[in-house]
Amino acid sequence: MTPPETSALTTELAHLRGDFAGFGRDLGEIKTACAVLVERSNRTEKDLAELEQRVAGLEKARWPLPSIAALVGASGLALGLWQAVGR
């Protein structure tokens, strides 16, 4: 090889080394970003499980409104019939 080719080859190898070094840094950033995403996912799953427990507790503690409405309606009907018959 001639000296200009040797210096061009040396320059290209230096560029390639720099590119690979940059790739290694980028790979580290990608690993860090993935770790952050996994942590967020785990936290979200935990929050969702807690929320599901709270909703289940609220569902158990709620008033049975349809049953109460039916009972009030039946009582009103019975009272109305009793008053109509009693006159």
C-alpha cells in the first residue's frame, strides 16, 4: 500500500472505532431506558392491583339500591291497597 492509502485506512479505522464506541454508549443508554420502563411497568401493575382491591371493597360495601327500590315500591303498593280496601 502507498502512504496515502495507509493514512486513509488509518483514518477510516479511527472513524470505525469511534462509531463502535458511540454504539457502546448508545447500547448503555438503551439498557438504562429499558430498566426504567420495566420499573414503571412493575409500579403500574402494583398500582392496578391496589386499585382493583379498592374497587372490590367498594363494590362489597355499596348499598343494594335496586333491592331497596323494589322493597319501597312493594311497600307503597301494599299501603295503597290497604288504604283502598280499608275505606
